[in-house]
Amino acid sequence: MKNEPNILRSLQYFEAVARHGSLKHAAADLGVTQSAVSHQLRRFSETIGQQLLVKSGRGIALTPAGEKLGTRLSSAFADLEGLVKEIAGPDEQALRLAVCSSFGPGWLIDRMDDFYRAHPEVSLDLRLYAENPLFSNFAADAYVVADELKPGFVAIPLKDEFLVAVEAPRAKGTQSDGARRRLITTDVEPETLGQDWRMFCRKTGFKLPEIQEGPFHRASHFMLSLEMAKRGLGVALVPDFLASRDLRTGQIVRFSEQTVPSGRTYHLCFKSSRAHEAKLMTLVHWFRSVLASDESHHRPFRQHEK
């Protein structure tokens, strides 16, 4: 028994099932499939030689052994959580928010002063991630992501992404309108190279051969693409909120007045099992208040829960 390699995972899965009274809800809480929970608990029952769950109508019920284990686990997990908080000390109070490199500097930072003024009691620990943190070991309490979501997480839509084509101002006397440019793409893989610009052309009526000079410049992230454009290396397609500050200061200008939807939406995500936590709800309410303010100023946000 003590050599069972998955004993801790089995106990975690069983505690979630006992707490929710449902395999489906436990799986959502854990961020795994229902079949994974069922398989893990079946092996666990075989290992300890005790039946812990029985079918009850369309659901499940705990056996006397299951009820005993569930009660003890609930108490033990609460003690462990308290111990972790005690060891973590004051830094545990920081709420960790993970954001991607475009949303953080381009949208969030401009609004952080409002958060600090409104909620001085919350220490916010901002973190940048490179890959979708919902599918990695990246540790945070809440995440802003614009790609694939994950079961077991609350996902609140924040902002639809719109792309704008921008470039460095051209020197006086140089040809501008009608001239072809080097284009900077963030779709850099061979099978999708330049896909963003092809989408832009489809939606705006431009013809790619008429605006493109030479092969694509490649940049894996919007921030890199924008910096390349600011230095006169080509035209970048970047989120409108990321370009807005530099457009206002004149560091860049629009290649086209048209703005196109990318099809992606930024979501604020956190584990559904933590929806009762006060600090997380403070962050959610703040995002909603900022979104409402932005909408009143005719910014292209949408606000509804998934």
C-alpha cells in the first residue's frame, strides 16, 4: 500500500468526488476527464480492498467506508491547506495574475493605477507567460488567455481581439500610398506562414501581391512585431489596444484605417473550485467595472459569461 505510486492522486480524486457527490463535477474541478476519475478510483478501491462508491439512481453514493474516508480527508486537506498558508507567510496574500505579453503591457498596465487605488488591500503579483498556462505547470491564481480554454475553469470573456496594420511614419518626400511594404507576420510556422495577412486581405479587400514587397519578416509575438514596425522594418498586424499608445504619440501610423477581428477573445480564467474566494472575486468585479467603463467610451468590448 505505501508503495502505491498514485496514492496521493487517488486521495485527491476521491476527496473531490466525496465533496461534490458527482464524478462529473469532481472531474471539472480537477481539470480532467470523468473517465480518468472513474479509472483512478476503481484502481484505488482495488488497492485498498474496499468499495468506496456505489451507483444510486443516475448518480453515485458513498459506502460507509467511503463516508468515513471522505470525512477524514476533508479534515486532513483543510489541515494541509492551513499548514501551507502558515509556511507561505505574508507572501501568500499576493494574488497571482498571469497575462500574455500583449494583453499585459498593452491593456492591463494602463489600468492598474485604478486597481491599486480601488483595492489597496489586495497585493497583485503580475506574471507573463509564453505558452497557454492552463495546459502547463505555470502557477497562478487567475489567468488571462486568448486561446484554448480548459474544463474545470470559470472563463469570463473580457475582450474580442481586433487587429490593426501599423508602420513607422515615412520620411517626407518618400512614396507612401500605393507603395508595397515588407510585411511582418506572427504566423511563423511553415504551414501557416503569413496567414494573418491573408485573413487581413480577405476582410479588407486588399490583394496581397499588390501590398507585399519581398518575403515576410517573421516575429513570434505581437510585441516583437510592433517593435519591428516602430523601427521601420515593415508593417505589423497587432491588437488595436497594443498599438493605441504609439499611435497617439506618432511613433507609428496606420497602414490602413480598417480594423479586422482576429477571431480570438481574451478570457479571465480561474478554477471553478475557487469561485468563492474573496480576492479572486474582487479581481473579477474590478475587471467588470473597467469593462463597463470602457464600453461607455465606445471601446469594442463585450461582457457576458460563458
